[in-house]
Amino acid sequence: MQRIASRNISYYPGCSMATTAHESNLSLLELFNRIGYNLIELEDWNCCGSTSAHNIDSQVALDLAVRNLFLAPPDRPLMVACPNCFLRLSHAHFALNQDELKRRKYEKEWGTPYNTNLKILHFFDLLEDINVFNSSSNEIKSLQGLRFVSYYGCMLSRPNTLQFDNDYYGLIEKTLTSVGGESISWPYYSQCCGTFLSVAKPDIITPIVNEIMQGAIDAKADCIVTACAMCHLNLEVRCNMQNPVPTLHLSELLSLVLGCSEYKSWFSRHLVDPQPMLKSKGLIQ
Amino acid sequence: MNKNESVNAITDLSQRDLTFAKEVKRRSSIDFNTCLHCQSCAGGCHFSKYMDYMPNSIIRLAQLGLKQEALTCSSIWICVSCNTCSIQCPMGIDISAVTDAICQIAIDEKVAVGEPDILKFHQNVLKTIKRYGRTHKLEIMLRYKLYKHDWFSDMGVGLKMMTKQKLDILPSRVKQMPYIKSIFAQKKAI
């Protein structure tokens, strides 16, 4: 049964999707367009605060996240594609629902009651809810012959207060194998990529990322599939191995399955070009 | 004190600060006294080998009131809040909320933090948010390089990212900045 009835969905891209991971953003918009959903970018959204804010100033972290929640139109759900942004906005929503004093303070500042029923969705909530391949009139391309490993990183690890009803481990595998892809199990599916340490502590991150990449190579995977822009960046930027396998955003692969041919501007942004591999599998020309 | 010393040395409890645990609890809203010290968190943490104290040891420092050790340790900054420890924890303790609280006490009390480079990185991230309402990765990296006086170690990576359009020259901006500015108005550390 479908839980998400609205075809119009507010969309919070977040800084990574809007800048370093344009290709993830573009392919996600393409995907939702193809399956008949209207993603409406949240007007004038700001950074969720990311790890830096909640690490060094909890008040700044909450203020930044809350501004986005007050900007969200009340009549439709708010979808967040970046796992870190999703966690920050969900945390702020939880705080406003739990703490009436806090909520009142923000309501006074914004001059409007807070929508405590605001539904914050992750991309996976929709993916679980609908069968993307039934929702499109396009011809479905088969992933037959594509061996992939699913890389969730830490995106599904959440603190106790934010544990939700659904555990989405296995969703990438379920979705891609339903159109012929071959999922390979590997030990690194939930190992964190190291996120921001990539800048301040590359010496820590490179061995971690190399180990993950070696895991994919040992599994004889054609590619790693991720749904996190940060993981994608670290796997590409901090891996210093000679022959890494390409890492694909899940939205890119799903759009290709749905017959999208406007992928050039996505793949030109990959540090490890996935096009030769995708050509050999007949997924692109 | 490095990890080995902390394991082998006799812990000096004469300098305990018995208000510290209360302060960490107040800031984090986490009751870490339910910790069993089973070390599931340490076993699950992918970054523990780069830490001077294991995640549960940080909780132990707070419980014992070993404030200086806690405020100056590296681990609280190495933690990337990936929450892997929280899902391993049989008591469901949000350990990253505890490390956040200790980081913030360290900043407020102006102690010499264990990982000044990581603190600097976070401050640079927040500076761009303060200025544009969104992060600006190129500026964050350039500011960080300027602070480190290190223009060469990541030159190859930086150039690759530029050619692949991973680093936008101009920032993406929020239009209505007054509210954003007001968030940072009283924040001297940022």
C-alpha cells in the first residue's frame, strides 16, 4: 500500500547535492520526473549545519535546521536526499515536537505555528513505497550482467531517538536485482567513509577508502552503488589505487534503467569514468 | 597521554571534577550512566584505531570527573558522528551527542584541544554558512590550506576536482540572509 499519496513533494537538496554532487541532483530530478513525481525545490533553503554545526555549537545546529523546517510548505511532504541533511532536519523536527518551550520560541520568531505533522522523507522512503519500474511508461532496460556491491556507509545508522519504522538495508539490492542486476554481498556495505575527515585527516581516510575499494575489487564487482553524495565524493577523491571500480549514484543507475539518455553531464563529473563499464553492459551508447 | 599510557598508568583521581558529568549530561541530554562498558561501541567504531580513548572510555572519563583528560583528548574530534557506535550500543546511548557536548565544553573553556586542525575545519565550514547561508567547499578548502600553510599536499586532488567541476568557484547563496546572520550574531568562536 502506498503511504505517500502526494505527487508534489518539497525537495531539500542540501549543499553537497547542489554543488559537488550536481550529477546526483540532476539524476535524482530526472528519476522523479520519469516516475511522475514533481519535486519542488524548497524556496531559499539553507545549509542543514552538517556535522560541523552540531559538533561545535548545538544552538547554531538547531537554528539552521529549523529555518528549513519553517520554510517547508505545510501541504506536502519534504524529501531530503542527503543522508546527513536528513538526519539534521529529522533531529530538529524531533526536538521541536518534544520540547514545547523550544517550539514556542521558534514560533514566536517566525510568527507562525510549527507544522508538527510535517512529513520528512528520505529518498529511500519513496523507493520503498513505490515500484519505480512500474511507475514509468518508459521501456525498462535490464541490468543483466551487471555485478554490483551496495554501499550504504553510515547513512542508515541513527541515534536511538531517531530510529524509524523501516530498516532499509537491502533496498538497493532489492531494487536493482528486480531488473536483472547481480548483487554481491561484501563486508563493507555499512562502513563509514569518514566524511569530513577527508579534508583535515586525509591520512586516516585514504586507507579506509582504499580498503572499501579493494573489497569491491575482491568481490569482482563492476561498480559500487551508493545513495550518499558524501560517500561518493570520498570514494572518488581519497582512493589512490591504480584501478578503482567506478562508483555510481543509485539515482543515476535507476534513471539509466528507465531509459534516460541525457547522462553525459553526470558522468563527466565522475573522477572514475563509469562510461566504458556502462557501455560494455549495454546501458549507454 | 597516548592510548598505551592511558591503559598502563595508574589513573590519578585527585583532580576529579565532580560537576563535569552533570554538565556533559545537561548539554547532551543523554544519560550515559546506563553505559555497561561492554565496549561494543569500540568494537564497532571504524575510527577507533586513530583515537586516544575508546568511545566508552570517553564516557568513563566523564563519569570519573576526569575533565582535563576528556577536554583535551583527540577522540572527541576524530568521531565523525557516523552513529555506528549508537546502533551497536545495547543500552542505546547516543555516544556522538556525548562527544559533541564535550567538544563544546572544550571550546567554551578555551582549552588546548586535542585536534586543533579538525576544530579549524569546522569553524571554516561555519564561516561559509555564516557568509552565504550554505557551505562553499572551495573556500573551506582554501581557508584550511591557508591555515596549514600547505598548498601542495592536495594539489593533485584539488585540480582533479576543479576539472571535474566538483568545486564551484562561486558559492550557492541564500537570498534572505538576515535570519542566518542573526544565528551567528553572538557566536564569537565562529
